[in-house]
Amino acid sequence: MDGNPDNGKQELHQLIEQLPADQVPAALQYMHYLCADPVLLSLLNAPPDDEPYTEAQREHDAEAEASIARGDGISHAEVLREFHQ
């Protein structure tokens, strides 16, 4: 590809014609992804959080997971009821 957008689009059209039928859904999904909202794309492509995971965070997460395992959490239905009151 020589950098000319028109030539690139022409090459894409040629590749689409060569695409096996079972790959069309994946290609279509990827094309929709490439044409998506730029803010969404920036969020999807953001680097992972590089801040250290502290011992305090680990303890808090372990407490939360234990609470959920005990059934102490609030159900989705209950949360929705609170919002619709």
C-alpha cells in the first residue's frame, strides 16, 4: 500500500471479495469497531492501569469478595427498586 487512502480502500474492496463467507461476520464487526465513536475507541484502546495494586486494595477486595460469597451483597433487582422509588 502506497499511503494513498483511495488505493487503500480499493485494496480493502479486493480483500473483501476474497474473504471466505464464514469470516464475513468477524470482518464486519471489526469494520464497525474501526468506525465507532472516537471517544469509545480511545477508552477501548487505553493502556491498562499502571498504578501499583496496594496491600490495602487487596484486603478491601478480599473483604468484598468474601461478603459476596456469604450472600451479603445487594441484588440487582433491589438496586433497581431503589432507583425507581
